[in-house]
Amino acid sequence: MNKFKAFIYSFGFWTGQTIKTFGNYLFCLAIAGFMTMGGAVLVIENVEKEPVVESISPDTGGSEDDKGS
């Protein structure tokens, strides 16, 4: 019976350690995800503030195609 109790305790201990490690991993992933989302939002806002860049890029692409032909 003592071996069984020891097994249960060790199993519970390793499960707890795994959950703690996994929780820290998820926490870091969440932080990285929020930082990435924040960076993407900043980039999108900058693009919206400068629509000139958006309108120029397709036009230059079209003129280069015309030069090629």
C-alpha cells in the first residue's frame, strides 16, 4: 500500500510540475502573441496613415509590366 501511495504522490507531483511548466509556456506564448498583435496593429495604423504608399506600389508594378512588353 505504501508503494501505491508513493506512486500516487510522485504521479501527482510530476503532473503538477508539467502543468506548471505548460502554464508558464502558455503564459509566454500569450505575451508573445499580444506583442505580435500590438506590432501588427501599429503597422496597420501606419499603413492607413500613409495611403500614398499603397496607391503608388500597384501603379509602379503596372508601369514596369508595360515597359517589359
